[in-house]
Amino acid sequence: MVSPKTGSKDADVQVLAAAIHNLLVSALNAEAPGHADAVLRGYRGSVRHLGQRKGQATADFISNAALAVWKRASAGIGSTVNYHDAFDFALAVLGRVVGLDSSSDSPVLEHSWVEDLGAIHFITAKHFMAQRSLGRVLCRGCGFFFSDGGAMRQHAQ
């Protein structure tokens, strides 16, 4: 999880990370019972805050939990999973996460996607609104925010 820090921004990050963590626990337990606790307590599967990369805003959280569970199950540790690769398993987990979040009284996610190797990226509604207030538009294809207008049009081409 996110390391404890002081300040309201850091507290917000921790609350959001905890919410995503809880969604992942439920989704992983549904798809591959018995793996969530082992994977999410270590760095490899934890929910990590990303912030900004090279001046461009992208997802604010990432987790390799689905990838780590798939590797454990493929190695014969714990229960098995019925997916050909980590990407397919991560898509199934993400589907459950999105379903759980959207049916929640206070959903936290705006957009999410799976990288080709199985990492799951999350954009929270709070991060999305902060980027919108700066005049940035989300490319739902790649997950980066671009300034409204020319940059987004150029990116789309």
C-alpha cells in the first residue's frame, strides 16, 4: 500500500489507494480464491500511486496484483485460474473491480485499463476532475491527459 505520510493530499491518496485495494481484494477473491492476501501485502501486487510521468499526467494508481496472482497460480501455488495468460486474467479482475465500483454508493474510479503484461492502471474520479480543471482531456485509448485542442488532435492522428 501507500506509505503513511502527513498532509491532506497524502491522506487523500491513502484513502483512494485503500478503496482500490479493497476492490481488488474482492475481485481477486472472486476470480482466484486464496491469493489476494498473499499478493496484496507485498510490494509486487500492492496499489501504488503514480503521480505524473515526464510532465504528462496519466493514471494515478497502478497494481500488478492480477499479474502476481496469475504467476502464483500458474506455478501451482494455491488455487488455479482458468485463463490462458495474465492479460486475460487481469481483464477478468478489472471487470469485477469496475462492476463493484460502479455499484458502490461512492464510486472512486473514472477510467481503468490493463497493460499487455497484466498491470492494471486506475484513474480516480478525483484525479480526472483535477486534470479537467487544468484544461486537460483524457485519451481513453492510452490513458494520458493532453491539453485541450491541438495536442489531443495531434495525438489522435
